Amino acid sequence: MQIMVDLIHLDPNSVVPKYLQIIDAIVHHITIGNIKIGDKIPSINKLSQDIYLSRDTVERAYSVLKKRKVLVTVQGKGTYIVDTDSIAKPKVLFFVNKLSPYKTKIFNSFINKLGDNYKVDLHSYHSDESLFLELMEKYKSSYDYFVIAPHFRNKDLTHISTTEKVTKVINKIPKENLILLDNCDYDIQGDFNEVYQDFKKDIFSALEQAKGSLAKYNKLTIVYPRTSFYPYPKSILDGLQNYCIQNNFKFDIIEEVTAQTSIEIKNLFITLEDDDLVKVVNKIKSSNYKLGKDIGVISYNDSPLKQLLGITVISTNFSSMGTEAARMILEKEKGKIQIPITFINRESL
């Protein structure tokens, strides 16, 4: 056991928490053969005394290794190394509100950047508070890292980023093990890590970039589905309203495009859902108006089909979002990273 103690060297100047340094040291020496299956390791009290750390710090490290099934404690005998197959695979829960093409793009870039030395599980809670709480209760002790995109509905089915219960659960996750994704509208305590979009500033910035093209339109209509099963951030509306008020631009907010929705010349539409985009374009064609001349259209989030159809978009680099989240885990980086918006002006404007 003394040999194992001698193998654990902690860096007091490192930003890596001490309990993670203990885990990394044990994993490293198992990997290179200095510690083997069946080896007995020091007790929590013994190791904390020998390396001059608090008992809580050592206990936390052992707890993680037990969750990974690397350690087992036998009552009255001690703690032993039991499995070297799991040591190089820290577990990551990638937890999103829906499995959309854009979330899938984030996930794919995340796992590609993270590589094969991590085990990543993808789960969706479908913007449902109860399901989120149920799954977090089930998985809270099974993962080393939690990557969470918080988008929830309130009782009126309108958007809310987090709820009181969700916030309480997320606040219990150690901040060095937590990365929040996509939405920046929440009330999470502490110095947590974040890779996010700023929807309010992004749409304002995009419309500023398009100001010259917007001048030929008299009114801006955003199709914002307030009661969508998968809610959109209200901050999108806030950014739109700020732009229109500051620029004396008439605007309207509608929940969906229906048979009764009127298409007036010199109107500009912003759509969030692809179904509404299709409906707007069909209405423009059936009214014999010209897209991008008589009626303008801007859509949220780019796709190959929108490129083909010449639809102007406000879009985020979702691949970059996943890559940055993975890099924060790999490099144990702390901080908040904003993914910039991209405005792509095409024929529809």
C-alpha cells in the first residue's frame, strides 16, 4: 500500500481539483501496470493522512472510482482494485431536450472531439420537467460529467429555460463536472462551465447586419410558436422587439402560419420551425409575389435544403458548440464560451 501512496503526486498549483488528481494518478498507474487487479489500496483515512488531504477529498475520489467499478470495498477487509477495463472510460451524460438534427450535430462533433477514451451516453428529456428529474435521480451517481441543454416548458406550455426543481437538481452537480449547453437563460449558482448562444443579442446582431436589405420592407412578422412541444427561448422575441423599437420598424408576432394568415406585399417573415417556413413560401408562391423582392423570408438555423432554396438564415455553428464542450472536458478548462451567430444572406431577402 505504501508503494501506491508513493505513486500519487499532487500538484498544488494545478487548476484540476485534488480529487480528480487522485483519480488520474490511480488510473495512470493501473494503465502502466504499477497497480494491478486484486491490489489492496489504502483506506480513506490512511491515504488522507499520507498525502495531507482532507478525508472528504479522498472519499470523493474513491466514490468516483467505485462508480466506474474500478474499486470495491469488502467489509472488514479493505478496498481493492477489481477492474482495469473501465479505468480509461470516464462516463459522460449528454442530456438534451430533443434529438433534433441540430442537437445531433452538436453531439456528433462532441464525441468526435472527445475520442475513444470517454464513454458518452445520449439521452433526451423531451423538454419535460418530470422526465428530467426522474432520469437525473436515476443517473446522478453513474456519470463523471454532465453536459446539459436546459429547455423546459412551464404549466402554460410556453417557454421557460429552467424550473425551480430543475435548478435545484443542477445546482447539486459539482461545477467542475458540469457543462451547460445552448441556452444562457437560467439561474444556476456557482462558477459552472458553459457553451452557449445569446439568442437576444444574436437576433439583434443578425438584423443589424441585414439592415440594408430590410429597408425595402414595411413590416416584420416573426412566427413564434409559443405553445410548441419543444419551446423556443423567449429571448429571441426580446432581441427582435429591441431591434424593431430602436429602428422604428413595425413588427408582429404570430404563433403559426394558417389558412387565415395574410401575406402582404413588403412584409418580412422570420420563421423558427421548418413547417412554418414551407407554409410561408407556399403562400408567397400562391399569391404570385416574388420571394426576396415582394416578400422577404429569414429562417432560423441553416440546412442543405435552405441552401438549395436560397433561404436567408440566422444560424449557429453547432459543430463548434460540441467541439468546444468536449475540449473543456479534455483540457479541464473553466469558463463560459459564446458561440457566435452567423447571418447568411441569400435570395429570400
